[in-house]
Amino acid sequence: MSEAVAHHDDLHDHKPTGIGRWLFSTNHKDIGTMYLVFALIMFFVGGAMAMIIRAELFQPGLQYVDPLFFNSMTTMHALIMIFGAVMPAGVGLANWLIPMMIGAPDMALPRMNNMSFWILPFAFAMLLSTLFMSGGAPNGGWTMYPPLVTQLNDAFPFLIFTVHFLGISSIMGAINIIATVFNMRAPGMSFMKLPLFVWTWIITAFLLIASLPVLAGAVTMLLTDKYFGTSFFDAAGGGDPVMFQHIFWFFGHPEVYILILPAFGIVSQIIPTFARKPLFGYESMVYATASIAFLSFFVWAHHMFTVGMPLAGELFFMYATMSIAVPTGVKIFNWVATMWKGSMTFETPMLFAIAFVMLFSIGGFTGLMMAITPVDFQYHDTYFIVAHFHYVLVPGAVFALFAAIYYWLPKWTGHMYDEKLGKLHFWLSVISVNVLFFPQHFIGLAGMPRRIPDYNMQFAEWNMISSLGGFVFGLSQLLFVWVVIKCIRGGEKASDQVWEGAHGLEWTLSSPPPFHSFTTPPRVTDAVAHS
Amino acid sequence: MLFIKLRNILCACLALTVLTFPGPVLAEYGLNLTQGVTPISREVYDLHMTILWVVTVIAILVFAVMFWSIFHHRKSKGAVAAQFHHSTGAEIAWTIIPILILVAMAVPATQVLIKMEETEDTEMTIKITGYQWKWHYDYMNEGFDFFSALDETSNTIRQLKSGLNPDEHENYLLEVDNPVVVPVNTRIRLLTTAADVIHAWWVPDLGWKRDAIPGFINDNWTYIEEPGTYRGQCAELCGRDHGFMPIVLKAVSKEEYADWADEMKLAAAAAADESGKTFTMEESMAKGEDVYKTQCAACHQANGEGLPGAFPALKGGAIATGDLPGHLDIVINGKAGTAMAAFGGQLNDAELAAVITYERNAWGNDTGDLVQPADIKAAR
């Protein structure tokens, strides 16, 4: 921090110490750190729930938990991992990196930044408190389909208001990111010079602003259906339970890309660095990301092919969904072409990025299979789907987040992380995640529905193997925490450039960077712009 | 030396793992989608295999290029990075070729989908209604209907910490008390709907699943070619016992089906007669216990103690020991906004009378109330 003082002599630059530094922080780095720490805590809370799920599914028969509690675990695991772990981790990275990447001193709206973070601990305290309520925590699935969700007891209003708070927090975060990138770029930093991580976050921010109010509307209608006598989703009162699913997935599908687009951005930063070669097809990456985001508003009903839509509807959503494979394919090909004829080294961030490209692709391929409506009638709501979305979210989004932490941690802390332990974390994770999720393809195709606590013997072997993979994957993440703590406490001094092949403004700052990133705007030349 | 030792340990571990899996069970698990027993299910399977091969080949090609690069273009091998960053030709190719593959895939998919959605010209209709947590089958052309719930053996084994081994029941969780029976080589219309929350009716061998949604009726059809017993499960999360409402579909010859249907009609007539009868306390308690086990025990538990917070206790509870009209009302009409269903539409007068008698006298409730079918008729 002493460096920061030397950089900056603004009288308003008050820096509270102790707990006040965090409670009242308006600094993009401190807030980014809080987001990341919060996401890590939630990753372990949601992970503990996953461990309960996998323990119960280790063998047929009910050994540990009541089915209702099992349903609470699947519901809460999803809500916590999506809204508490992956999304906040993405926002944390955006906070840390966007000002440093565009040559700005901080985010455009620092007080709102503070508020959008501090809503989260309260929202999740509210959600987690439902575990101790009469009737238990939400257990109707994270998709909250009525009429089932309205059978929930005391936890119901807590669920609805948690969703509202999370939505408000995310929208504020999105507004801040858009305001920052549109107004605070350094001279010469034109849009087409922005690093891809910044690009993917602008697009993600627009997706957040467009989709979260829709979710807020849907859950508000649930609330009035339960407590105020309306019948939006109650057929007996002239409503339509399927309408909720349409509204929910109009939010839900863009949400999927909210989780994955920042991951695309991260990988597009890391692969060129370790291939020592510019990103292949920068423009097409930007356009592909934008088209994926645009298309995401026209494919929602592929999550609900089995509700009984008219043929024309099923055909439209099948074709629209298949078309997403084109821009997604472009991105994969671009990453592979970036590696082609590079001069590659395989430090931990690169290992995670390569695993991302391969394993995300596997999730993408099963996604394409599900787009084929007549076959989706078989796949729908089975473990095949569970395998698909975990492939895109765990070795997809989560691996990209790991890659990002390993990649930028030396910049943030000024120390190199322990490369040996990092690589151990990678190999443990990449092997166990496949042992965990690959067998789920088999049990799904063989006919095991999702969200069930018990099953017939025919599914026993692969469930046991999957659970074993799950336990190893869960434990391996403790190693990650140790690597991060060790790196924060000390280690080999990191240079400003950190990585031999790194390009971009953040690498021109000191490691660790000053409190206010760029107090005088840097001059952006092609040499320091995106690689 | 060390490597040889490690290799031996690894081999031993693998052999042990394989050996410890029970042999016969190992052979049973499936890895792939079933081909099923209808013309549509086979077409669905073919589509599945086609798209699986398409993505497998693409995956092998893309990953091969990537790994070639990883092995050959590495700094440790002295590779010097090229500095190209686009190639219009390649980019056009990898946009156009995927589009062509997708169009080629969309054509057969569209054809199969159109066939699946043609629900006309069926020879018989069964209306399937999902309940928490059982299925109701209404043979609309025959005039009989029945409920189908998890079989008692599975239900005993699946209780939390039952200590019983699911391995001893071959069709654990995939067996029901009353299977749905259909004739082979008949175009059957299957309507799906639900009485409480959304369920989904799924028998993988038919090649599709369809949601059962309260207030909506979805229509589907099937044409089973091979006699046999086909098993499935509810596929849409529907509450606590979502995992415990299987489907067993028996496809039999047309003659066998006709015999079975005649029996069912006779049984329906006998049940209707019961509603005029007067029961003794013993008869009522015995019948009531049976009804309670299949209809009520899933929530209120066999011991009547319920689950605190989720499902209220009947043992010593305010309803079961309170005034009789209140008890009749909640059983017949249900309670809005909770999982308590309106059983008036599900059970006949004799069954309702018996189960209410049972609830008012079992577990030490001992109110002494004996409810007769006539009381139910009056209360409806």
C-alpha cells in the first residue's frame, strides 16, 4: 500500500483501516477481493451440499438423509453455486481487472460497487437461514416451478426475496461495468482494442440487465400467487403453470451465458500468453460472443421441450438452438488456431485453460445432441443433462476461474504461487472431475432421472464411481485454498510482466499494483493493447 | 524397479476393483440409450446414434489438432511462435462447414418430430394423471380406472436407514402395485395431465417422455410391437417422493388385454357396490389401514407422526381427534397451498369412510368414530 500513497495525494483519498477498510470500501481491488473471497466461501458451502448429494447416491437405498432434505440440497446447491459462487467470482474478476485493463483509476461508480457487493452476504444469510426453518429449505428445484414451489412452507418468501436481492446486486454490478468501460477507457483504447475479457464482460453485463428483471417479475408473480390470491400460474384460477417456465427460461438461458462468457474472456487472455502468439481471429471472437448473447434470447424453450408445445414451436427452438453451435464452434477453432504454431509452455493457468477448451467442448457437444428435439424427449431431466451442464459449468466455467486466479494472482499479490502445488491441484481436479461427471452420461442414457435420492441397482456402479470422483474433486479444492493463502503470504517476487508472453495494460503496472490503478491515463499503443 | 512395482500395484488394484463388483450386476448396467420397442423409439435411437457419431468425429478431429500442437509447438522443443492472427479462408470454412452439418442433421430430426406429433387415428385412449406420488390410469373407452403406486417391498426397503438391502429386490423402485396394461400392435393415445404439481410420464422403451401438467392435457401416442414389461419413472421433480413413483407398462397380446379389461370392469362394478354397504369397526379399520398405507403414509408416515414442519402429525393431531365434519372436509376437499390433495376425486365413498375411521382410531387416537360410506356421500 505504501506505493499507492506515493502515487496519489488526493485529499479525499481516505483509507479506513481494519474492518472499516472492507465495510466502506469503494476501491475496485478491495471490492474485487471481497467478491472473490465470498465466491470461494460459497463454493465450499455449495460444494458441501454436493458432497451430501453424492454421499446419499453412493449406494442404492436411503442411508443418510430424508428425500425432502435431499431435494433441498439439490435446490440449494444450484442456487448457491450459480448466484453465490460463479457469478460473484466473475464480478470479482471484473472489478479487479477491468480498470487495470482499460487504463482507469477505478470503477466508474465506486459507492454502488460497495453496495452491490454487500447485498450478497445478507442475501445468502437469508437463503441459508431457511435450512433451519419449519418445512425446510427450498426443495422444489432452483428453477422454482409452480405449483410445486408454492407448497414450500416458511422458506418461500425468503427464497423469493433472496432472488430479488441477488438480482438487484447483479444489475448494479452490470451497470457499473458498462459505465466504466464506456466512459473510462484510456486515450487510444478503442473498443476494438479492448482485451477480450473486457469485451465478454460488457456483453455479459448487457445480458444481466436484460434478463434479471424478467426473473424478478416471475418470482414476484409466484409471491402474489401464494399470498395475495392471484392465479398467474394456477390453472384452477385461469392461470398457466407453463407460462412460468417460459418466463423463467427467458431469463435462464441468458443466465447460462452470463456464467460462461466471462470464462471465454479469461481463456482468450491466457492462451495467447502461453502460446506466445496473438489471439487468432480477435474480431470474430468479439462477433461470435455477441451473436451467442443475442441468440440466447431465442432459444429458451429448449429447456422445456417436453411441456407439449406446438410442432412449429418445437421446430423453431430446435433450429435456433442448433444455430448456437456455429459461433461457439468459431470460438473453439480460434483457441485451437491460437495454439497452432505457437511456442507453448504449460504453467498452471495454461493447463486449466487447455482443459477448459477440451472439456467445455464435450459439454458443448452434448448440448448439440440435446438440441435435437425428438432425442431430447429421451435426454430431458435425466443424468445425461446433469452431466452436460456440469461439464460446461465445472470444467468449463469453474476451471476458467481457477485459470484466472493462477494467472493474475502474481500480479495482485506481487508473489508467484507455488507452481508445483498448482499443477498438483490441476491434475487432481482434471482427473477427478471426469471421474465425477463422465459416468453420469451413462446412467442418464440408461434411464436414471435427475433429482432422485435413490435408484435401482442397475445404476449402482457408475453412481459409486461418480461419487468417488466427487469426493476427490471436493477435497482437491482445499489444496487450491492453501495455494492461494501461501501466495498471499509470500513467495518468489513476481515481476511486473509476470509472464513472458503477457500483453495488456495490467502488466505495465507494478506487482502488486497501486491502490488506484492508473492515476494518469496510459498511452495505448498497439504494443500494449490486446495480444 | 520402482516403476515396475508401481505398475504391479496398479494392476492389482484394478483387478480387485473389477472382482469386488458383483458379477451378475456388472452385466446389467446400460451405457447407452435403449432402442425401445416402438417404431418411433427406434428412429429416436438412430437419431441419437447419428448425432453422437457426428460430434465424436468432430471432437476427435479438433482435439487431434490441439494435441498435435501441444506436443509439437512447445517452447521446450524449441518451437518459435508464428505471429499470424487470422486467416479469412479458414474462418469462412469453419463457419460454413458446421452450418452444412447442422442442416444435414436438422432434416431427419424434423421428419421424426413431425411423426411424433401426429396423434390422430388412434384406436384407444388412456388418460394418465400424475398425483403426489402415484399415477392414475383412466381407460376412457373401457370405463374403468385405477391408481398405480410404488410396490410395498420397494417401499419398505427405501425407508431411511431401513437397513434392508435393495439388491434383494430385482426391480427395486421400478415396481408398482397395479401396472398399466396395454395391447401390442395397437395405436394407443396417451393423454397426460396432473392433479397437483407437474410430473412427467416416462417409459424409455417408448422413446419419449411428456410432462403431466395440472390444468393441461398433453396428447401423445405409441404403438408397441413387442409384448413385455417396460419400466420407467416420473421425470419431473414433484416433491418429496419424486423418486418413488415408478411406471410399469405391460404390453400383452390383444386377447390377453381383452380378458384383463373384462376383469377390471367386474372389479369396478364390485367396488361401486361397496359404497352402499355398512361396515363394522373391524372391517373398516382393516380396509382403512390398506388405504392409508397407499394414499397417506408417504407424507403422514405409517406411524401417523408426519414430518415436523412439512407434513402434520395425525397421531393425536387436531384434525384426526377434532370434530368429524372438519376431518371429512380436509380429506375430501384438500387444503389449498399445501401438499394435502383433495381425495374426494381419488377415492370412492367406501375407501374414504374406511381411511377416516382408521385415522380417528389408530395410534391411540381412539375417538370411537365409525364413518360409513353414506356419511361420505352426504358430506361430498
